[in-house]
Amino acid sequence: MAECLRIGNSSVATRRGTLAIAVWLIAGSTILAADVIRTAKTRYSGKLVQMTSLEVTIATAVKNETVPVNQIQVIDFDEEPSPLKKARTSISSGRHEEAMTALEAIKDEVTRAEVKQDVEFYTALAASRLALSGGLEISEAGKLMADFVGRYPQNYHYLEANEMVGDLLVANMQYGAARKYYDRVGEAPWPDYKMRAAVAVGQVLLAEGKPQEAMKSFEGVLKISAGDELTQAQHLAATLGKARCLAETQKTDEAIKIANEVIAKADPDDVSLLARAYNTLGVALQKARRTQEALFAFLHVETLYAADGDAHAEALFHLVQVWQDLKNFGRAQETRRMLEGQYRESRWCKALEKQG
């Protein structure tokens, strides 16, 4: 081949080599220049042709593929800026301020509508999670996410955005408004989304001091068969909600038993589930006047699962009372200062202030 190349353009080998290189370059550019939808099991590459709040259609080399939103893990858009990719990774790793900084730097650069919407969504998501962990005002994050919901009802993040607005409203103790956003999630056609919405509504009812009504919501979830990991996760969440209702109605032995069973079944890496489970266990033990055991349950959250900001704030709230019951007033004051310092905007800090 090298000898043929030295002869000149008339060489057949040269022409064939040039053609092969051109085909390779075209094929390579086609692979690189594509939208990619990733699910847990499949990767679809091509050109995104339609998006709604329920499904995304992509034209692949073979045919159009329509992917339900509840199966989509992420969409990588053709020629999206690298800071957007990095921001997604930062958010999944809990580095929300880092993500917001990266997204702020590119927000005026992007021109494609879908990419601009992704930048806005992940900016709002990072702000929301930062707010729920005490690092940003809830109202500020809530405005960003509510604006996204209002502007982009056909975006594939729409249902997730509604759920997050609901979570922020609950954190701000605006329970009636939160239900409206959760109800939108429950209108989705998939069992796991209906279950997520019902669990969220049950939590709202608990926060409103209505454990009997909350129990109906959680039991409704438990009646839906759990056929995959997503629905099984909602079963566990509803089971914990049921345990909390039992604790609030003084059925503490049953509540303790259920909470311990969830802890035993939980994935060790599922920080949020375990944090909620230990808080539920702690509340049940506290109501059963098993104060020392309740202390250890809440300390599990403080020391091991503080990454879930709302659950951590709740654990600190209960620990203030537990330390007081144990006559350790120094630790009670120290815990109060921690709650006020880290979670000033949280409903748990506001609840503590009401207690005086």
C-alpha cells in the first residue's frame, strides 16, 4: 500500500484507500453526531424527533423508537456542551453547587431548544436539592423549578419537576399546594409513578397530622403489585409510611417491627430509604418510651445518612427532644444549634422554633 501511494493519484490502491478512509470518517462522524437515549437496559442513538412529558421518539438508523419517560435515565444531546454532562454527574454525586456553577457558565451559549431546557432543568434540580439539604433558600429553588414546570409541559423532565416542586412546598409547609403537583405525577400511566404520587400524598397527610387518612393512601399503594425494582421501591416507601401512621396512633410494637423489617431488606446504598426507616423506627421507639433505643436510631441518621438533608434535619429535630429526655441538656443545645445552622429554612427547624 505504501508503494502504491508513492506512485500518485492514478493508483487504484490509492483511490481505494482514500475511499475507505472517507467512508470511515463519515461513519465515525455519524456515530459521534447523534442524540442518545439511555435506559437501564438499552442505548438508542439517532436523531430526536419528538418529545412529550410521557415519551421521547428517536429516529435510529433502523427505525423510529419511542421510549417511555419512566424508562429513560438520561438523554445526551448531539453537540451538547461538556459542562452539561459534568453537571449531571456532579448532581448525581451530590455536588450541587459545583453543578450550578458549571451550568451558569453555559446558559447563554446553547441555542438548541432541548439543550437549553436541559440546562434549565438541571440548574433548578441542583438548586432544589441544595435547598432541601439546607444550602439554599427553598423559595429561591422553588421558583426555578416551578418556572420550568410552567414553561415546558412537553419536556421529558416535566413529571420529575412537578414532584420536586411538591417536595419543596412540603419542606416549606405549604401542604395543600404540594398535593396539586403530586397529583400531576399520579396522572402518569405507569404504576411506579402512581405509587410515587400516592406515597408523597400520604407523607403530606402525615405532616398535616392526619395519620388515619395517610394510612389509606399508603395501603392503596401496597395493593398495587410490585413487579420490578421501581414498584418494589415504592412498596418499601409505603410500608414505612404505614409504620409511621401506626406509630402516630400509638401502635408502636407493630410500627417497630415493620421499620426493622424494612431496614433488613433495604439496599445498603439506599441512603434516603434507610434514613427514613431509622427515623420511623426512632419515632416509634420514642412514643413507646424506649428513649435510649430511639437515641441510637436517630444517631444512625445523623452519623451515617446525613446526605439526605430532609431526613437528617428530621433526625436532629427528634434528637433535641431525646437528649432533653435523657437529661443531657448540653447535647440538646448542641443539636439545636446544628439544626438551626444547617437547616434554617427547613420545616423541622420551624417546628422546633414553635416548640420554643
